Amino acid sequence: MNSLLPPVRDPITRGTIARAPSSRAIFTSLPAACLLAMLAGCNSNGTGQSAADPAASETAQVAAVQPGADAMASHDPGPGQPQSAEATDDQPRAVMQAQVILERLGFAPGVVDGEMGLSTRNALSGYQQANGLKVTGDIDEATQAILSRYSQISATRLVTIPQDFAAGPFATLPKDPAEQAKLPGMDYASLDEKLAERFHTTGAVLKALNPQIAGGNAVGTETSAVQNSASPSPLPPVFAAGQKIRVPNVGADSIDPGQVDDQAWVATLASLGVGTEQVHADRIVVSKSKGTLSAYDADDKLVALFTVTTGSSRDPLPLGNWKINGVDRNPKFHYNPALFWDVSDSKPKALLPPGPNGPVGVVWIDLSKPHYGIHGTPEPQTIGRTESHGCVRLTNWDAARLAQMVSSGTKVEFVA
């Protein structure tokens, strides 16, 4: 693999090899059929890796899913190995295939939707930077060559919804924080929403992938699914335990419970499809102008990139050098109206219970700048597109992944 990145455990094959470049792809310059052909093509040595790849001699085995992962976890074939029947696409989905490959490699596309959105473009630029490529924001020949190494990874897979996953609890949250404070948790409103977070997508995309189940609620194309996802319609839930459904083939979800001393956090990781084994970030850089969070290792190599929301004109990102004080997983939220310009100070304070639909999602990464942190969100489709109250927001699954990369003392830079 590319020598710019240090040897780590490969997130696709789960073998210890020189780390492959990380990225999300930008495909606006290529038609879907052309991109699919690029991804499907293997190199002449028959391994799915280039002949010059220094990792080609490594043995790539598909490891068993760790006991902490759920029954819907990915089972990736190694290079040159065939896909299982469950992981075979029913139709070409070139863009989504590239998104799930690149997410495994560390550069996040945000919502996996089969579209060339903002997050995918950001990730491609970071991917090219990390691998010494010309930063074009497009899929050029060099980028294609790297992606083709993972052509055995399909865009989607079939899973059966487990009874325990579908058990809930599910409930529509009240809007009043005082009423929210009375709840046992800020949980998902429906199984549809929980499944969407598990597979890093939206309910609209899941329905588009499963028209035989969604029926009249199905969205006809990936494009319209994404357009509709920004303003979710109040359609009734369509998914249920025991159904076999097609989902985005998100991976890197192997969980080793021995690496986590908090079993509630293990359950959260499994629910979000986020693995315990992540690269270590020595410092992170949040760019206000780019709307990205970049993670660098101890050798100052770019190892991950996420699209983020970084504040507003009223609550701008506080530029400067900070550090991480600590990571609060499944946090409660201290709601203080005095800290929000758009809330009357006469409103009462409230302590909101933890949950994925809480104001900061599943994790709060506390910063040395008072009242500022990096956190998740109950609205993943808004990341990079709406304003925040000054903090840095990511999707819940990206925030959980970042939380596995950082620790107390990690350096944080907020730049223009």
C-alpha cells in the first residue's frame, strides 16, 4: 500500500498491512457506468492489488466478526475472494460502492447515499492529500487505481433485522427540554431511523433500496431519496424484525469488547456500525472555510477526514489552539438557555438524558475552550449544511469513530 501511511490493521481485510489510503470519492466527472467499471476491475496479478503494492505479499483473511458487533456486521472478502450471496449487489451502484469502500479506509462520506455530495467531495480532497496525489476533487487515474484494489467490496448487502435490534424503545420526542428531561433516554423515534443510523444513511435511501417492503413509501431513485432526506416526511415506519433488507455495505464495524471498559458504549458502537479498532490521532485540525475535521498521527500524516458543521455568524468557531480535556460517551446534556442566543433566558435549565437524539448525540469530546466541544447530532443529513451554536458537529457514527481515535491531551487546532 502507500508508504505515506503507517502500517496498521487494514480496515477492509482486517489483516496487518501497510495502511491503504483513506478517502471518500468524488464522481461528478464520471458517469456511473464508467465508475462501476473502474471499481470492478482487478489488477493483472489477480489479487485486487497492484503488482507494485508492497502489501501484496501479506495474507488477507476475512476475520470473524468480534463478539461485540451485532448480527448485521459486515463480512468482507479478502482481495481476490468471491462475494457471498448476501453481499452481491442486485444492480450497479457505482457511487455508493465507492462511498462504502472509502469509508472503510478512513475518510468519511457522511451520509452514504450514492450521491456526489459535499462530504464526498471533501473526503476525496483529503484522500488525495494523504496519498501525495494532486488534489483535484475528482476521480483521476491515480485515484481509480487505488480504489480498484477493493473491487471485491460491494455497494450493498442483505441483512436480516434481529429481534433485539428492533425492540426499541421508540418514541417521538417532545420539543420542550423540560419534558425531554423526564424521559429515560433521547432514543430513536422509529426502527427506520435506527436502521438508517446503523447503516450510515437515511430512511429514504433504505426505502429506495427496498421497494418490495416500502411499497408506496419507496423513493424511486437514489437522487430523489437524497433530496427528500433533507426534509423527512412523516411516513409510518415500514421496517420490522425478521425482514431481510438491502442496506449500504458499511464496514469497519468489528468490535473487540476487551478494548472498551464501558459496556453501554460497546452497545452504542454496535448500534452505529462503528468498530473499536481505529487509528490514533495525535492532533486534529478543524477548518472553518473547508468545513472539515482532519486527523493526523504522530508522524503528522493525515489518517482521517470528516465533514463537520463549525458554528455560525453569531457563534463563530473560536480560532486557536486547544486540547481535548476528555471524552464523555453517551453523555447527558446540561441544557442552559443562557448559552443559546436563540432561546429566551427565562426558560428553565434542564438535564437531558443520554441518547442518539439528544442535542449532542452519542458523544461529547470536551475541549479546553470553556463550553465548546466536538459532538454528534440527531440530524446527520444537516452536517456541513446548517449552522451550529459554535461547537463542531459530526454525524453520530463519525463522532463515535473520532472518539475512538482521540484521548485526553490530543491537540486541537481551529483554523480559518
